[in-house]
Amino acid sequence: MAVKTRSRRIGPPSTGTTQLASRRLDQGVARYYRLYELLSAALQDGTIAPKSALPSEPELCAQHALSRTTVRRALDRLEREGRIIRRRGSGTYARPHKAIPRFCFDLNALPETLAALASCTTATTLRFEPEGVPAHLRAIAADIGPTAYLLERLRCSRGEPLSLTRTYLPEAIGSRIRRPIPTRASVMMMLDRLGPPTTEVSCSVGAVPADAAAARLLEVPLGSPLLRVRAILTDDSRRLRAVLESLCRSDRLQLKMMEPQPRAGG
Amino acid sequence: MKDYAVSRSTVRRALARLEVERRIVRKRGSGTYARGQGSPTSAPSDQPPGLTGTAGVPAGTTSRTIVFEHVATPAFLLDEQSAFGDTTLLIRQIRYLQREPVVLQTAYLPQRVGARLSRRQLKGKAGAILPLLAALGHRSASLEQEFAALPADPLAASSLGLAIGAPVLNVRAVARDPQRRILAYINFFYRPDRYEARTSVELGDATRQRADRRS
């Protein structure tokens, strides 16, 4: 499944250094796919409202500095997927989309969210074995030590992949986890059955391009945006229970959080 | 090539990109090597980001207001938040950390809140919208946030110095006053190599018991 590459540069000359830099960083992902992904996101989140017109092909060429062939390739794909309708002599329109059910992950209601996740999704265990902990996770949770039990799971809802999670468990905890790993329980539920319950979860949320493994398992093209959630689970005595890193498809999983605001001056 | 089942030219393209990002070194006749973790911009994702939280004004940042105008309320806001009137104050800003762009943010303020606001007042608060509103008597009591990973559109890409389609961290935030009235709807596009949102959730006995009952 080789991606065809073309060395010819298309579009108007770059005007500034920023653009030049971004051009170079753009190497490695097919151009049509970038446009496809943008339009796809706009159609899904309603930026391009159902039944409204998309920009014309020449407009898309100009806005994105792409050739007509590339623009057409992106539109062809959206048309094949039934997301747009092209009317000769009139234009291209967004099709009213069938609502894709998104799972709502609410950080403020973590126990409820995990219970709901456990009841309506399944997690397949891909790996469970002792493994070296990557340096970036050791940097945020030094207590984990250089090796830990790695539990890698792919979570799906009705066969559609939602997230890929790698959880590192300290050896003392990981060695007590019995196999087979249940497909319905969350990591926190499994851990809470074993000992002192998790009382604090520190999270960070970022965005990353899908690497080869994530792209294959989550069924997205290489380089697609994924939400990356890292979490550190600790118990009441602030002892580490687990460190995890989850890559989520944000078209299928909605991550929410409510932050109370400090009083003025706080 | 074998590992990923892709062609030679595709492999070269990927390596060329990593080289541009200064994450690998290619030595002729020897091989390709991972670089040591360099400056924050060259080894982004594993470095602690310079900013956290979305509500306040992060220290050491500057902002530039690129749009400040009253517009007809966009359809998506009328659908989601009926409290918006016919017109809305739109404020679009780029925020920088050490002169590097970190976030493109577009705020929509209901007429009730935005009508009396001036660009000069915003400048007086270093471009920070919620602190300015608080100073004018519209204190926000809560901030609901929704996170997504999206491909950068042309505006976000050019504002943040990214390629079109590169991943950005999107945060949609709704600030409400103590009476639960909407103060602002803000759409943030963060450069993911320069920002991640952080939060800590405490699981008290109350929440745990509730969950136990349900399961």
C-alpha cells in the first residue's frame, strides 16, 4: 500500500518564512488527504452546515494552494463516503449527516464515566507483560521505576475502535493482576479491587499525529490527529497506582471538563 | 520498509521530515540515528509545555488581537447557545510565548456582554478577555471545556506556523456567570508541541459511592 508521491511543487510561490517552514514540515503526508481531513472535520462539526454549499473547486485550490486534481481527489473521496453531493453547474453541498454516536468522557464525573465506558464498550488486551517504561512517562511519574507491567488495550464500541491505551503498572501491582484481563473493567476498577483505591487522577491532554501502530489499530490514516491523554493514578497516601497514556479518536470520543473559576484576584 | 510495508520513497519522505524537525541525524554510509533531546522546539511532545490551563493569562505570554468586530451571530452559536442575541462581538487573537505562537483563539461574546467593550480596554488587560470581563462586573463562575484533536485549517495553520492539516489541540470553552448566563464562547486552537491542558481529579468518597451504586 505504497503512497504515491509526487515531487512537483504545486501552488503559488511561498510568501514568507513561516509558510516555507510549514511547507517543509508538510512532507510525508499526501496533500489530498490533508484537504480531505479538513473538510471532513468541518462537515462533522457543523462548520460547514448540512445542505450548505462548500467552497467551489477554484476557491479550494486558492485557499489551500493545491492543484485542481488534488482538490478533486479530496472531494471524490468525500463523495464516495456519501458526505457531499456534487451537482453539475450548481456546486457541492454538504449532505445531512447521520449523527455519529460519540462517547462522552466527562473528567468531572470520572467514576460514572468509567462505569458507562465499561458497560457499553469492550477493551481487547493486546499485551500484558513486563516492559521498560519510556523516559517521557518516567519523567512525569518517577515512582514507576525503569520496568513495569505494560497493559496495552484497544477499546471499541460495537466493533469501532475508540482508543488505544498503554497502562504501566508498578511491578508490585502488576504481578498481582490475574489473567485473563477482563474486557469490561476499566484499569481503575481492576486496581481498586486489589488494594487501596485510587483517590487522585492527574491528567494532561494534548494532540498528536497517529503513528504507524496507532493508525493501524484505530483505523485512521497515518498522521491523523489523535487526542493524547496521559494520566497518573495515585492512592490516598500519594502512592503511585498506575501511569497511562491513551490515544483517542476525537471523532468518536468527546472529552469534557468543567473548571470552577477562582474568585476575582485568585 | 519491511516493518511498515511502504515503498522506499515513502520511507525517505518520513525520514526527510524527521530530519527537518531535527529529531534524527542521517550519516552517509552509516545509518540514521536518533538525536538527543534538544531545545523545546525540536523535541516537543516530551517536553513540559510552557503553558497550562485555559482560563487565566499564562505568565510570560503576549497577545495580538487580529479581529475585534460586531458580527451577525453565527448559526452554530444560535443552535447551541440560544442566549446569544442577533449580533455578537467577535474577538480573534493569537497568543505568543517567547514570541512563538502558541494559540489562535476566537471568542464570541453575547451582545449583553460585548456591547460596551472597546479594543483599548482589552489592550489594557494584555488582551485577556475573561479578566477584563471580570473587571467590568461579569465574573465567570465556571468554564466548561471540550477537547478535540483536529487538523489545522488554513487560518490556524498560518497563525500557528504549522502545515495545513497538522494536528492541533482544539478546546471549546463556555464561560458562565454565577447566574449560569453565558459570558463567552471561546474556540482555542493550540499548537500541541507548545501546550497541553492539565487537570487533577480528586475522587472523594461521595463520588465513589455514587459510582458503586450504579455498577
